[in-house]
Amino acid sequence: MGRLRKNDPEGTRQRVVETAFRLFVSRGYAATAVNDVKAEAGISGGAFSHHFPHKQDLALAVISGPVAKAVEATWIAPVVAAPDAGTGIRRVFTAVADELAARGAVTGCPLNNLASELSGEGGGVRVELDALFRRWRAALAERFRADQARNLFSDVEPDAAALFVVAAYSGAMAMAKAAQDPAPLRVALGEIERYLGIAGKAPVTG
């Protein structure tokens, strides 16, 4: 008797999305062909088309899935959990720069990479990218507002400060990728610390 095949459409879909995310990060969206994703995920063309009739459908799933989770895990959760916004931002920049230095390679921010390639796409891709950037900024702005209720960062406007931090990180990450050197992240962090009035202050523990 041959082995029974388990029908797991959701597992198949998730495997395709995770494979595409990895390939989009390492190679780029345009340089990743659908056949590359199918081969890496080990699925047939029929199974792929059942879940993703078009490559753009796969891009949407990657943005709303693994990319959104990466933004949450790398940025939103650490800043929310930190003693204050400044400490959280400092920790994120430092952790990312240290990890890239240890890895010896900079692949860039997944969201920023896809935005650079796909912002001109039709359909819902641009909308989804913009929504994820807005969610990221909104989380930081909300944290600044919470800190201002504790008399912290009273000189900054929360929405503008959140946009500045996200823009500084995205730009610094793009330059770090081009140079294959995390130094731009450390420089950008120094300027953000000056802007927030925490330059030279010891990080808050806890």
C-alpha cells in the first residue's frame, strides 16, 4: 500500500507564502519567478495557481503575512514593551545593527524592499504597503502619546516623530544595504536620539 497523502491546503499555502517571503528578501520580487517559488516550495503548478492565480496575489499574501509579522516583531512589540519610546527605538536600531554586523550581510528591511519595487503596482499591493507603513507609524505615535502623558518627549509631535523615525530607519537601512555595512543605522540612531533629547543618556533598563 502506498503512503496516504494528507490534503493540507492551508499548510501548502503557508509554505508557499513563507518560501516567497524568503526569496523576495534574498533576491527581490522582480528577480523571483513563480517557477522559483514553486520549485523551492515543492508544489505543482496547479496547487500554486489554486491559491495564487497571479504573482501579485502572492505579493499581497507576503505583505499581509510575513512582512507584517516582521514589522510587529522587530519594531512594534519591542517599542511597546520598552520603558519608553526612546529606549525602545534605541534598542531596535542597536539590535538590528548588531545582528547585521554579526551576520556580515545586509538584505534590507523587507517592507522597504517591497515598497521600492512594488509601489507602482496596481491592485491592492500599493494600498497594502501603505497600510502597513501607517500601522507602524501609528503604533509609534501612540507610544509617544502615552509617554507624553508621563511628561516625556513633550517637545515632539507624536505623528511627525513617528514618521521621522520610520523614514530614518527605512532610509538608513537602504543605505546600509547598498554599502553592505550597518553603519548608517548607527548614525541615524544618533540623530534620532538628538531629536528626542536622549543623546548621551544611558539606556533605561527594564
